Amino acid sequence: MAPSSTAATAQTSSMDPIFHILKIVPYSFLTPPRLRLKLPSFSLPSPMTVFALILLTYFMVVSGIVYDVIVEPPGIGSTQDPVTGSVRPVVFLPGRVNGQYIIEGLSSGFMFVLGGVGIILMDLALEKNRAKTVKVFSIH
């Protein structure tokens, strides 16, 4: 006999006989229902949808959304003008190199995405099959 069949017989012989009866008896008169389940059919999203999701994910990662969720910094800072005493908004967090306000992260993420979209538009403008007017319009 093979080692796996020996282990299987040893396991079944060591089981409690009541467990064996409880395992077999209900299935002798009960039958499972005939289910006609349909698998859901998923269609692939359009390339533009995939591009939009990837661009949104890139924006959130570059903006520091993980940092904002963990540290919970304020949206924007404020400082008091020593001469007039008025309160002015501060966009960049002073004194901490590894810290940021939420608006600082969002604005830097927007600039990165804007640069990426600019590179994509320049690539589309250099495509050979485009009309000359579309190329000029894309570059300007």
C-alpha cells in the first residue's frame, strides 16, 4: 500500500464510530438541491477608464494621502503678522522638512499630474497620423 492510503485508513479507523454514523446517515436520504447559478460576467473597462483610475491613484500617492491619513495634519496653516497682528494663511509647513499641510500635498500632486499629462500631450502631438492643425493645437 502507498503511504497516503495507509494514513487515510489509520485516520478513518481512529475516528469515533458515532462521528462516522453522523457523517453518513444524513446524506443517505438528503440530496443537495440542483442549483443553476450563473457566473457573473465582467467586461473589461475601457482604456480611458483604466487610464483615469491609474492617474487618480498616482495623484493620491504623490499627494501624500497616506501621510495625511496617518498623521492628520491641518488643511492649511496660519501665522500672525508681527507688525499688523493680522492672521495670514500659510501653505508650506515651516521648520519641518518631512511634514506637510494637506493643501501642500494636493498642490504638489496636481503639479506632478499636470507635468505627466503635458508629456502625454506632447507624445500625442508627435504622432504621424494626426492632422497638422491638431498637432499645432496640441503643442500650444
